[in-house]
Amino acid sequence: MALNAYNIKKWSLMLTGRSILHVNQNLGQFFSTTELKGYYNNLTEKVTRLEHLLDTEELPMSPDESGGEILFPVAIFQYGLGAYDLYLASEKTDSRFLRKFMQCAEWAFSNQEPSGAWNNFFFRYPQNPYGAMAQGEGTSLLLRAYAQSGEKRFLLSAKKSIDFMLKPLNEGGTADGNILLEYTHLPAVLNGWIFAWWGLYDYVLVTHDKGYYYDSLEKSCQELEDHLTKFSNSYWSMYDLAGHIASPFYHHLHISQMHAMYRLTGHNIFKDYAEKWQIEEHNWISHTRAFIKKAWQKIME
């Protein structure tokens, strides 16, 4: 990543809490382990920061690498999932949130390629435009639209998304064995792998599958557990398997994701890492050390 005016601005907004792409994402408040309800981390600030969109037909726009604005699939999926949680928070009385949620789901349905993929990184990595995180979050959005509307087309679209996500890299998909890759040409990213896994979890939850999809879910979870030691050092969490340390934003997100994974699986390893990283987050020496290393890595890139 070049150290230019665009990236300096991007990092400034993120570190000062003003980036719509990096809002606070604590543990979701409305999810269930037995039925499809709210999302597993809290994306509602994606919506409340852009409250003016609720009374329009506009979808959230995201900055691209050149400083322009685009319709970024992941941003739309996250906005829709945040809107659905706000609809649940209103006890299903605020139709503005439901309407916006369904608008995002319709966009996901209409913009899905015949293969089941979404061209997520067209603006940044045109040779590697697909990613498991987009597939997982798109699936989670579509399945909630199916649960809300009863329209089977959303379920079929979700299946296409998951089938593409689970295709091996050498077949054009986003899976490296049981690892779900946010970027198909780069080492695994922790948060992206978990977002992708949640989409598969939702599909198994809705379909009650006990075959291929359930088996893939279990194998990917075990692979994730086996890799957690590589996503952690002695004082902080790691962003990816390429050795990049997590920024404060992503470290906090990792903590929330670990709490959610513990709730969903009951596996103590996720609780253990959540507690470890939480202690480190509140340790000013660890926090400062991680911040300096992250800044240095960004400059060197």
C-alpha cells in the first residue's frame, strides 16, 4: 500500500474513529445459536452513521483507491445486515430499516454473477476480484432476506454463493483447502475467514444440512482453531498470515469475533483468545507497541 494522500487520509479517518469502513463492531446483540436472527457482530453503526440514506433509494458509497466513490459489495452487505439488526432492535416496528435491508438484499441478488460470485475487488485487484468474505456476508444477507420474505430465490442465491466460496482456488473459487480466503492471491486474513465462515454457518443453520456443507463447516472451523496460534503473537493479534499485525480497529474486531465464535461453537479456544487479546487491548504497553509496529509496516509497504 503506497504512502500517498489517499491512504494517509484513509488511515487518519480510521485511527480517529471517523471512517465509515471501520466503525466500532462489538458482539452482535440479536443473534441466536438455534435460529437465524441477528448478525454475529454489531454493524448497526454502518447505518446510523449514514442515517440520511434511510429515506432515500441510495445505497452506501465507498471510496476507491483513486479517491472516487463506488458501490462496494461488502459495504452494501454490511449496511444491510446492520439495518436488519436495527429492525430487530425496534421490535420489528420501524419499517425504514426493513425497507433498507431488503433493498440491500435485492442489490445482492441482482448483482450476483451466474457463478454465484460477487465481483468485490474490481477496483483494486481486477485480476483477483473474488473473496470468501464477500461470499459469506452476501450469503448471510440473502438468508435473512429469505427468512423475512419467504422468497425461495434468496435461498437459491445463497446456495450459489456458498458453492462458489467453497470451490478450490484452482477452480476459480476462494477456498485453499479448508481455509476461506478474503483475498485469493494473498495469505489468509483472520477477520475475513471468520466472516466467510459465518455465511456457511448460516447456510447450514437454515438448511439443516448434515452432509457436504456441514462437513465443510466443521473442517474449516477446525482449521481455523489450528491456525489461531499463527494469528497471535506475545502481545497482540495478527491481521493475516503474512505477518501483518492488526491495527487497533482489527484487534478489537478480532476480540468480538472470538466471543461470537465461542457462543456459536462452545469451543473454549475462542474464549481463551478473546480473553488474551482483551487483556492486551487494555495494556498500554502492548497497545503502543502494536500501534508503532503497524504504522511502521504501513510505511514500509
